[in-house]
Amino acid sequence: MSDWDLDLRDAEAKMDEAFAAAGDVVLGVLDGTTDPEAWVRSVDYGNTLVLSIEGDLNELAAPFARDVKDMDGELMHFRGFLVVTPPGVSIDTDRLSDAGGDEGTDGDGRTGGEEGSDDEGSPDSDGPEEKSGGEEA
């Protein structure tokens, strides 16, 4: 008959990988009630998290920030939200540099005063680090 050796199980797995790579945007609240492993799993599945911060960012993000960074994901604090992206999805802050006249931001789009002037903007091992246009966690 035919010399083709078509393995549909392998094709289906490849399709699942391709569709999963797009991921979803997941909205949530970072208040300490969600298991940090759930955030890591969601990012590992390819989802981007946009989390409203209710409390101390350093304290709330510390349990999962290192895991996300270790998998080459990104975290950034922006206007009361923590944006967390999976590997391969970068956070583009280029448009924030035009925010010079925007109230509540410095000319470079950063909120607040000088770099590292508050706990949320000061780099430490598990807490936020500033990144142009926002604060990377």
C-alpha cells in the first residue's frame, strides 16, 4: 500500500506545543492568597500574568520571582501591577520613554523619585529591580 509511517500521536503533541506557546493573559490579584507555585505553573504554561498588587511587592513576589527568572521569564512592576511574562516573551518599554509629560512619572517613565529610592525599586536577590519604563521585579 503506502510506505508512509505517520505517527499521529507525535503530530498531536507537536500541535499542542505550538498552540500552548501562544499562552493567555491571566489577570489576578497578588495578595498572598494564591499559592506561589500556581503563578510559576501558569507562566511555565506560557501565560502572561498581570497581577494587581495588594500589599508589599517584595514580600508577595519573593516566593516565585526567582523561579520565574530562572526559567528566563520577566517580571516588571508597572503602575500598581506586576507583569510576569514567560520565556521568549519580552516586556517592551520603549513607548514609556515618551512619558515625559505624564503626571506621576519621571521623564523616563519611572514612577516615583530617583532610581532605588524606595523598596520596590531597589535591586535585591528576590525583589524588584528597575528597568527602563518600569520596575522589574
